Amino acid sequence: MGNMNTTEKITAILEKIRPYIQMHGGDVRLSEVRETAAILKFEGNCAECPLLTVTVHRVIKPLLAEEAPEITEIIFE
């Protein structure tokens, strides 16, 4: 992701997966970056979804590891 800062990298990753999440009646956005943690806000159906943890660990975390390795923790808001 070239010369992007951490916030821009995370936002770009979330934009890639946003259509999938919106298809399920939810949404996700970056609330803030705190040192090595990304604080994500899940909305709509995602906020109550039992599969949220699976989505984060199988989809979001691998993308972050590849594109923004400086982020080592995801916190849900």
C-alpha cells in the first residue's frame, strides 16, 4: 500500500470488505488507531452478529497482517 499511513491503510482494507458486510445489513468503520491497535466500530446487524468474531479473525486480521503489519490488535467498539 505504498506511502499510506496506518489510518489510510486500515480504511482502504475496510473499503474492500465493506460491500460484504453491508450485504449482511451491517457496516464497519475505523474509529481510531491507538498505537498498535485498530479500534473498529461495527454497526447495524454486525453489532449483534455471532459471526462477527469469525469475520474479524478470518477476514480482517489476515488483511491487516498483510497490509498494515504494525496493527497487532483489533478492538471492537
